[in-house]
Amino acid sequence: MHRASHHELRQSFRALLNSSSCYHTASVFDPMSARIAGDLGFEVGILGGSVASLQVLAAPDFALITLSEFVEQATRIGRVARLPVIADADHGYGNALNVMRTIVELERAGVAALTIEDTLLPAQFGRKSTDLISVEEGVGKIRAALEARVDQEMAIIARTNAEVLEVDDVIRRTLAYQAAGADGICMVGIRDFEHLEQIARHLSVPLMLVSYGNPALRDDQRLAKLGVRIVVDGHAAYFAAIKATYDCLREQRGVDASDLTASELAKKYTLPEEYQIFAREYMEVKE
């Protein structure tokens, strides 16, 4: 059976971006899940940053995973994947020069596309975890990413948070990233179609939404007409794997059944309270 090269998978992803349809990602977090997603006919997969943190570190999504750890997981997936995979590359693991290193490493890992976001990560002393860098710094990161890319078929997608910004600010940021040469714009926090339409009419590049299954955005035809080509509904497959593992081991051990959901189990075993204590102790401004 022919196995597509990384370049061919990138071309397949470009075809999705250039189409007139909307596609939903499969959450792929290891080689087995990537093979399953490809066999089931998914057009595209995504390796989420939060999922990688869970899978590799059993840690919450506090920007603790390093570039090398993320790349190792992406490489394992890229070794077997038969569908194009998007890498959630967070903030590029540092400044614009770090972004260039991120591009080099993830391109070698075989990803078809990656997102670079303008969140100020990791959260800084006395700052919120949803704070954003300046538009100018965000543009610099996208330009640096494009410069570092060797295979021009690999898509560089600029990501921003539409939930924490006024609409005019979202438009200003996304237009700047589009002008910088981004192959697409990814937005998290879009509330509904009215919110999306206010932004999308100003953009000409393909759009990607991280919707987490938002019921107010469940209309693929309408999304496609607004330029949305990729939708990330979340990472239910990974959380289902956590739940299945827990239930199997619990039953084997003879422990009574628990009513904890998959998300609650993930929270329980990533020990977020410990990290929150450390953050309050070492990162918050003391009165």
C-alpha cells in the first residue's frame, strides 16, 4: 500500500484549504490514534498542545511542555500518519527566533500545518494566562515562521483569541497576520455566526475555528460559505482513552465504580492544584 510522503500530505492539506468545504479534525495524540483516524477516513488530524501536555507529562495545559518533547510526539505520529496532521505549536516556544526553530523541527517531524498563536505564553509574573502579545510581535513571529519554512506546502496558520478581544481588535490582528503572509487564520472563542460574520467578511485567507463543539456554530455549509475550512471540535478521543484506561484498571483492581467524567479524571490526575499553588506563590504580585 502506498504511503504518502510528508510533502504529499501537505499538498493534501493545501487542497482542503483551497476547497469550498468545511472539515472537522480528528484528535490524534499518538501513532495508534493517527492510524485509526486515517483508516476511518478523516481528512485531517490535529495534535493539540493541551493533549500533548497530558500525554507526555500528565500535566495541565500551563505551557509546561518543551519544544523537544512536543516534537518527539509529533515525530512519532508523523512516522505512521496517512492523513495530514496540524500541530498546535502554541506560541512557538518563545520569541520570533524560537518560532524559527519550532518550524524547522516540526517540518522535519512531518506535520502538514501548524498554528502559531499570539498568546503571551507562558503566563508572565502578575499577568493573566489570556494576555496577548502586541500585533507587531505577532506579525514578526509569522514572518519568521515563513522565513524558516523549507517546504512551501507546509501551512503556517496564525491563531488569535477572539473571546478576549473586541471585534475591531480581532479584525485588526487577523488582517495584520494575513498581510504578513499567513496561509490561514485560526480563531478560538468565536461565539456564534453573527460574531464570525463580523470578522470573516474582512478576510480572504482560509479560516480555522477551535469551537469545542459550540452548538451555535453547527452548520458546516454556513461555515464553509464564510471561509471556514477547518473546525476543531475538541479532543474527545483522548479523554475517552483516559476514561477507558481508568475503568479498565479500576475493574481489574476491584475498585468500586466512579462517577467521575473523563474531564474530571484528567483534572484529578494532572494535579492542577499543585501548579496553581506554585503560581500564586511565585507569580502573583503580593500586596
